[in-house]
Amino acid sequence: TDLGWPTLRPFFKKGVVGANVVEKVGVVKIFASDNDPYVPLEHAYKYQEILGGEVVIENGKEHLWQEEYEGLLHTVRQLFAGMKI
């Protein structure tokens, strides 16, 4: 589950990241693609177990590394709509 990267191992241990991040930051959205060749979709649900929040599954987007990612941009715009910054 850590993709073979030792630096990710602590992240997958429940409680290491801290108690329910959603309570601390308000909104957690975990983006994943249903056909990512590097990160299995099950990882999104492991992150959700640890962090809380919502899993957003993108269909056919492969690995989500693009500089311009419309799904994230749309979500950020929704979160900041109506806020005075």
C-alpha cells in the first residue's frame, strides 16, 4: 500500500497523520482516477479512512499529475465561491 516508497509508510498507519483531518481543516477531497497506472484506486479509500473527507473518482484520467487539472480547479472555485479573500 505504500507503493514501495518508505517515506509513505507512516502515512498509511492510522493515527500517524492525526485525528480526522476534516475536523481540523474543514474540507478534504481525495482525487483519484479509475485507471491510474501507478496508484491503485484503493489508495484513495485508504486516504479517506485516515483523513476523512470525500473521494472524487475521475474516469479515464490516468495518473493525476497534469499542470491544469479541471476537476481540482472546479472544486477550488466551489470552495472559494462567496468568500472574501
